Amino acid sequence: MGSPAGTREQVSEEQPLPFDAETWAAVASALELSPQQVRIVEGLLRAMRDKQIAQATGLRVPTVRTYFERIFRRVGVRDRVELLLKIFTLAFDLLRNGSCHRS
């Protein structure tokens, strides 16, 4: 059974990304994502549903799904879970190797 109306946790563009802006910019650059692809992936990172991503980007839901398919091909993954794993692994590697946040 689903949750009662109005009790589902709201997720929005204000939900913070799991990394700071510098790390995310380095990851997005390493993955060679276009600006629109960055916005789509940011929605995924914020746990937004396709409909929420569509509303936030001004796209239709089928277009969001097409973007995901193109992102998967560009990044070399099969699905959203693999995409997230690749993003987090890359972010960890960048932080561990000091490629971000040089002191």
C-alpha cells in the first residue's frame, strides 16, 4: 500500500546535492555532461522522480527519460544505479586524490 496523501516526503530543487559545488562540477566535467544533462543528473542526485525533474527543467517526462538514456550511453552505464555508483566513485576518487579542494 502507498503512503496516505500528503505524507510523502517532498523532494525538490532545494534538496542539497550530496557533494559540494566544486566536487560536483569536477565530476560533471569528467563525465563530459552537457548543461542540461547536469540538471537532469542533479535531479537524480536529489532523489527527484522523473515528473519532478521534468517540472524543474521545463521538459516533458518522456524527454527526461530520453536524456537519461543518452546520459547512460555517454557515461557507459546501463541504469540509474550504475550511474549513481559511477558518480559517487568518481567524486570519492577526486576528493581522495586531492583533485578538488586544494588547500
